Amino acid sequence: TYTDLPEDEEELAKLQYTLTFPPTLTNIGKYAFRSTPFTSVEWPDDKVEIGEGAFYNNKFTALEIPRWLSPVPAKCFQESNFLVSLTWEPREGEYAAPLYVGDFAFEGCDLLPEINLPDVETTYGENVFRNNAKATAINWPAEAKQIFEGNSTFTFCNSLESVTVPDYVGSLPASCFYGCIKLSSLDMGNGLE
């Protein structure tokens, strides 16, 4: 809980709040924690159903996506403007099934220095990493197939300079790298049709 929050954004940014969920939690509704000042989250061990935009415009600085979160809902972490680290908990056993990442799930994560893709077969919706303006690299998994169904996956990632698409990627969507104004090297791999 939090009370007496400062109105000044710089002062607010200095505060640290952890969002901790009880083990009995089963559902988080749409936009439930939109625009809240939490800087970190402690996920429960068991699967929780999460609604669209549940953590939209949050203040998380580091985020590990739990192994049970599938699909990642549309707009779930959109506009996470303080996020500087995005990782994925290893998906093993019952959680090794293919993953779906919804439209705009990580759009507008302005400070994220690199885009880490999960090490499991993953299908992406539209604009998933759009406007990740500071991201200089896309870190692809070693083997896990990545399927791009939606358009504009990396649109306006203005700091990308070089991208190597692995051989296991069969196609790239329309406008995939649109507006990536610093992109000067693109190795397309051998798997593209």
C-alpha cells in the first residue's frame, strides 16, 4: 500500500514500491494496476489469469515474466517507461508449451536497452515491441521458433543499428522494422521465405 505520494514526478521516481500478490490470487482484471507507482512485482508461484492492460503505464524497472504467464495479454506492460530489464523465467515441463504475446504488450518501453525474446516457441501479435526507442539489440533465443503474425513488431525502435535474424525465423511481418532510423545492418538469415 502507499499513501501521501509526492506530486513531483522526479520525487515519485525515487520511491520504491513492490507489488506482492497472495498465493491464493487467481485473476487480475483489465487495467487493474494501470498507472500505479509500483517499481517491482513479486509474482505468485501458480498461474494467474491476467487481463488486457493489467500493468499498463507502470513504473517497473526490472521485470521477469513468470513461466506461467501465457498468453501475455494485449497491452499488458505497454508504456512501461521506467523498464530497463526484461527477462523471461525459464519455461520447462508443463510450461514449455508455445507462448503467445499479445498486441502492444511491450510497446513504448522507452528505456529498455535491449529486447530479450523468450526461449520457447513464441507467436507475436501486432506492435509488440513498437517504440522501444533505446533498444540497441534484439536477443534471439538459440533455437526456439519465433512466429510473427502481427505487423510492426519492432517499429520505431530508433536505436537499433544491427539485426541478425536467425535461420529458424520463416517470415517477418509488414512494417517489421519501419522507422528504425539507425538500422544500417540487417542479416536476414536463411529461413525467410
